[in-house]
Amino acid sequence: MPQRILQGVVVSDKMDKTVVVKVERNVRHELYGKIIRRSKKYKAHDPDNRLKVGEVARIRECPPVSKDKCWVVISEESA
């Protein structure tokens, strides 16, 4: 089964070895047809605590690391 890769912005880095990444996507409204923005937050494993708030991160699906974490950071870009 292929692993999903998502890209988003880091919104929190307060936890040890964990970052919260907000991923946004555009969706067409079923009835009105207007494009609306939907977002979701994912907790991702960042073993070296490299990412800071505001940076763009790519995350990949992985087996569960903890109760809430099933994503791991694969790369980061400064925004």
C-alpha cells in the first residue's frame, strides 16, 4: 500500500520530538460549486526537533509512533 505524502505549515513545535502540521486543501462545494479551503492538523514525528513554527514541512504516513502520531517528517523548507 503506498504511503501518503502531505505538505503543510508547522503550527506548533512545543512538544518534544513532535510537530503539529496544518495541511490545507481546496474542495468544490457540492451544491454551490464554490471553491472552499479545508484544513486538518497532523502530529508528526520530528526526532531532531529541527522544525520551527512557520516552516513548510513534508510529512509521510508511517506505522503509529504513539497514540496520536502516525506521520513522520521527511523534509523541511523555510517559508
